[in-house]
Amino acid sequence: MQRSVYSFGNGRADGTRDMKKTLGGKGANLAEMTNLGVPVPPGFTIAADQCMTYLANSQVTEELRQEVATALSQLEEASGKRFGDASNPLLVSVRSGAAVSMPGMMETILNLGLNDATVAGLAAASSNPRFAWDSYRRFVQMYSDVVMGVPIHRFEQLLATKRLVTGAASDAELSAEALQSLVGEYHQLVHAVTGQPFPHDPQVQLWGAIEAVWQSWTLKKAVDYRRVNSIAHDLGTAVNIVSMVFGNMGDDSGTGVAFTRDPSTGEHRFYGEFLVNAQGEDVVAGIRTPLPIEEMAQRLPGAYEQLLETQHRLEQHFRDMQDIEFTVERGKLYLLQTRTGKRTTPAALRIALDMVDEGLITPRDAVKRIQPAQLDQVLHRVIAATAHATPIAVGLPASPGAASGMAVFDPDVAEQRAQRGEQVVLVREETTPEDFHGIVAARAVLTARGGMTSHAAVVARGMGKCAIVGCAALEISHEQRSMKVGDVTVTEGEWLTLDGGTGRVFLGDLPTQPSEVMRVINGAVAPEDAPSYQRFHRLMTWADEDRRLRVRANADTPRDARVARNFGAEGIGLCRTEHMFFEGDRITAMREMIVARDEGGRRRALDKLLPMQRADFEGIFQAMDGLPVTIRLLDPPLHEFLPHGGEESSLLAASLGLSRQELQRVVSALRETNPMLGHRGCRLGIVFPEITEMQARAIFEAAVRAQRRGIDVRPEIMVPLVSDVSELRHQRAIIERAAEQVMGVMGDQVQYLVGTMIELPRAALTADEIATEADFFSFGTNDLTQTTFGLSRDDAGRFLPHYLDRGLLPDDPFQVLDVKGVGKLIRMAVRDGRDTTPGLKVGICGEHGGDPRSVTFCHESGFDYVSCSPFRVPVARLAAAHAALAS
């Protein structure tokens, strides 16, 4: 039979640091410290798989009870005390410990084993009655809260009252007699709330605590933490039962938490806090104000010197910054935990690079130490550390960074105010392409609806703007130009601050600051004057040496292209030409084309658009000199370019020489029941081939003009929404004719590719045929996910969270690529496409191109590149390196 309980203590342990899956991080590290000779209180660990067994069956097996009894006997022998003995009682802590650190997410109980009899034995053995009764009241409070469900604040009220009536200024000033009286009041409270007496049998206490730790695996905060941090829900938590050591035995005792390096800055200095005459929760729960660790040298000098030597030994052994918990009992040091310390991204970069320089780790280790998603912290503006505020609402963190501005509820108003030099936050129920100019003008975007790949999210990320979407608590009134969140009403002109990294919305103008990395990229600071940038650049250089996947950017303007290149983009994987039509006079010409009554009218309008598009393409080719640029032909349905009523409709009708009724008829004729599956993409180019012809001409004319200026142009023209090879064949013929005509007239040749977006299931299923006409495939995973699941990415936010909460889906498929379904279609298309056309270039340009787990999938599936928004390029570069190093 496989064992389920592992002991440690007195210099010997049954486990090692490599057994985290079995023992959890805490148990594995306790075993490792024991083997190293670090002073650790003896104890034992119940394996994590027993948690899942218990949760599945709601009962404890007899085999486990016997193993725990045996381990408890060994613990009694190691400690020289007996569990439940009134004269020399063994007390234990019961703590959780999952394989992946989840700080504060699950339960802990201290001083277990105390009752009315053993408290007297503890008082006699310690010669300190006050310490004994203080430990007992702590235990009753903690156990009753965690195991019996008595609200913690009820105990805090009794404690505060006891201080008041005794005249004690703090808990530490309560006498033994006052604490003994308080324990009696605690017992009465437990019986009144639960209808049951507080358990005095230590065995009942022990198993109640063990089961409570197991059950805490299912607490909402623990489930949410796992989901946010991509931790598997089936790991379970180990349970650590450890002999108690006491930091509250007097002025020669204490407890603390420390880090082997500064977790905020990464500076190589011992950093931490401690308290004299206290237990661990006093530090971590903020019950008392702790002292800086340096003061321990004066208060507990012997223990401090041993702690300094021990923390150095632990860091050298684990080869990473450690977060340690310790207790000093009557001058003797005990380590209760060590684990890899949480740190900010700037600190993580500094620590990783310093450790390379110190010879502790290799550059590849350093690359693996930094998680790709962490890089957002060093790229975007952040709320200043000096700001202290409470959020009024929380939504989905769609695009990181922090920004403040006056709330506006109309894109035109946003543009007008921005032109006057005002800072604005655009607040909408949801955004559409018609709001693009307002997004451009705004410092940040806030929507009540939409998901992580909604229009607002995608556009904001592409522009590097802060955005929070799907903030369901918002009640927006566009008529009154206001929004309401609970009892708070925000009217137009009032200031908001958005933290796009966390999804928090604040009232007021909170101070923000640019990251040092961004100041260098924007040219405001020289690299040699920016240590954070130097570390970032050094790490990314190492990452680039190991990755195989190329990383491109989704960029629609020359400015976006320049930003992308500064972030290390190796080309443009998606240039969305429709975004070029929403600025200035372009939208008017676009609308003229849409409402034209015949082909001649459409061509006259397209002739106005051609030089505008040509200029944009030429600027993009210049920014991407020597790198490929994939340009997607017009994709969205035409109705998105038209106003849907109001004064703007009247003005448009007048400018086009139409009555408002005639314009409304055009708009109504274009309206579709399901426009995302309607007349868009290549279907527009098939019905109106002059649109494809104009765009192709603009691309080739721009390419020739740029090439004449010495620019190395590498255009790749992408046909969207193809479902059958005949569609791609039709559009390719138009593109090739335009190329021949332009190059024939201009007398220069330009090399180019023609490919397609694979964004429909049928395209993936017939990829072998489509590959006969394609030079490349680019997977548009936003639409491919929509059409495979049958979900609207803009509306799924209403119910997808319920699927995630209930475990029906492991992740939001619009954030993390669905490998089982969508991924299966992609792999099939790659295989079949390359069977037809060996060497077929394959990339991805949906939002998944910047998601680390999705990048890993692309690496494993043999992709040539991924493409993502400019600000996600470093994330994708690092994720591609991680994927290569793991393969």
C-alpha cells in the first residue's frame, strides 16, 4: 500500500524538496530543511492526494487514521511530550500546503491540543500562566472560526471589551486571569452560536482541523486564485502537522517573516519584520505593528546571527530568493517554512540577473524564472505607490496600465475634449468600430459589457491603452451622461482612474507613473541611465537566443509599427485595413462608397480612399524595413461604417446628397441578423471586387514607392473569412492582376505573398485544398473560437464566468486557446496544408498570439510565428523562449 504520511524532525525526514506533488511545497521544504540540518520543529505531512480522496468521499479512510496515529506517536517520541497529556502536553499546528504556493488562500490552526486540562500543564511546564492562557484563547478563536464557522469578529468584540474593562492598552497587557476569563466567554459564545460545546478531546480537534484544511481547497478565494494563476484544481493540498514552538513565551521569544532579498526592489539585502513575545498570525494578519528585522540583532542577538547564517544557506541551496517564517522560543531559533518568495517584476528581473552574475544560476535559468505575463508590470504605466484608494468597481483587466481622465460617454465628446488638451476616459456600454476615434482620443476605456477579446479590449491592447471591460456593476445612462455603481454616481466630467492590470476602477485623479522601460523605449531616457531597462533588455536578449518561434505584431498604423519594432517585433502579422478608414475625411469617402448606387459610384469613392491607404502602407513599410508585413483586406460588415441615427445621420445624408429616409433605407438594407456570419471578409470582395482591387493597388503602389527609396519591402496580402478554396482563388486572381498592372506601369517588381486567414471550421477542415492557392496560413483564433464554440465573444461574458466557476471549462477560450477543440482544428489544418504545400508559412494573429500558454501550443504545433498587440510582443518573445526550453 502506498504511504500517505511522511515524518520529519530531529535531523531526519522521509521526504525531499523533489516531492512537492506529494508533500506540497511547505511539506517538501520542511523535509528538505530537516535534511539540511536547519532547526525545524518535528512533525509529519499528510499527502496531497488524500485531500482529493476526502473531498470526493466526504470521509476519512481507516488506513489513513492508522497512519496518522503512528506518525503522532513518533512525534510524541521526538518531542518528548504527549498529545493530550495534562502534565506535559504536545501542541501542534495544522497547516495547508499545496504543490504550488497559494499564500493566504487556505486555512491554518495553531496551538491545537489545548483544553481546560492541558492549559494547566502548559502553564506549569512553561512557568508562565499568562502565556498558556494567551495560547488557549488564540486556539479557541482560530479553531472556532475555521472549523466551527463562528465569525471571527464575534471573538474580536469580546477581546476588545476585555481590554476596555481591564484598562489594558493592548492584548499583551491582559493578565493571565483576564485571559482565563476571556476563554470562558469564548466557550459560551461557541455554544450560543453553534449549539455545541467547544471540543476538548485533542483527537477530535485534530481531525476537525485536518478536514477543515482539506475543505479550504474549495473556498472561493482558493478557487479564484487557482483560476487566475492557472493552477490545476485537482492537485489538492497536503496537511502539515507540526509540533508547536512558541514565540509568545516572553521577551526572549518572538516570531517573524523575512526574505533573503528585498521583494519590492530585488536589492541583495536581508529584508523582513518580527515581533517579540508574539505568534505568527500577529505578524501576517497585521494584529500588531512589527519591527524591522534589523532590530532583532539588539532584541535577540544570538537567534539573529543564526537566522542570518540560515537564510544565506537556504538561498544558496534553493538557488532562489526565499520567503521564510521563523519563531524564536526562549532564545532558540526554529524555521517553520521556506518557499520561493513572491516579488514584483522589477525585483524578479534584478534577482534573476544578479544570481547569474553571482554564479548561482545560468542565463537559461534566469529566462525560466520570469513568467511572461509578469512583463506587463514593467511596460505599462502604474498607479503610483503613494496613492491609497478603494475601488468602486472591478471588471476584466483587458489591457494593462494605469490612466486617469474625466469620464465621457460619447466618442465625439472624447475627441473634442482631447483636442482641447483634456484627459478623458471613454465609458461605454460596449464599443464598436464606430467608436474608434473616441478610443484614440481617450486615455483609457471602460465598458460594462464585453470580454477579453471584445472590440474595446482588442483595440486598446493594440494601441497600448489601458482598458477595463465587462464591468457588470456599471449602470450607464448615455442620455444623462452618467454611470452608477451601487450608491455612487459619476457624471460626465468627473475624474476616474483605471488600473488595467487588475481591473479596478477608482474615483478621482490618482497619480500614475510610466515604467522606466517605457521611458527608454519612447526615447525619454537613455538606456545607460535606466537600470530596469538594462535588465529587461539583457533578459530578452537571452530569451531570443533560445526561442524558435518568430514574434510579429498586430499593427494598423506607422506609429503602431514603430512601437512594435521598438518592442522587438520581427514583422507585422496583422494590419487591419478597416481601422484606416475611421479617421478624418476617410470615413466620409468610405460611406460614399457604401451608399453608392452602382459600381461607378463605388469606384469614384474608392479613388479617394486609395491615396490615403497607399500613404499608410508606405509608412508601415518604412517602419518595418526588411521585415514582413501581413495586410488583411477589408473584413467587417459595411454597416459598421455607417451611423445609426441621430444628428450624425442627418449630416451624412446632407453631405451625400441624400434624404435622411434614403440613407435609412441603405442602412436598413445592410442590417443583418447575424453580421459576424454575414456579408463580410472575402464575401465583400467577391460581391464588390473593386474593393479588393483598390486595396491591392494601394499596397503595390506603396511597396514600389517605398522600394524606390531603398526600403526592403516584404508585403503579404491576407484574404479574410475564406471557407472554400474557390473564394481564395477568386480574390487571388484580382490581387495578381492588380500587381501586374501596378508593376507594369511603374516598371518595378516587388516580391509578395498571398495567403488567407483560417478562421472558420470549414477552412480548417479543407485546408489541403485551400493550400493550393495560399502561400501562408494565419489563424484568426478570435473568430475560429467563436465559430467552433458557437459563442459571441462580445456577449459570452454574461455566462462564461459561470462556466468557469463551476469547472465546466478550464479557461475562458477567448483568453487561452482551447487546445482540445479549436487546437485540434488548427493542428489538422497545419498538417493538411503542409502536406499539400511543403514549407507553407503558418502563423497566428488572433489575441491568443500574446497568451503564454497559447504561444506554447503554437511552438509545439510547428508554427513559424505568432502575432500579437505591440505591448504583448515581449510577453510572446519570453513565452516562446519558455516553450523552446521546455521542449
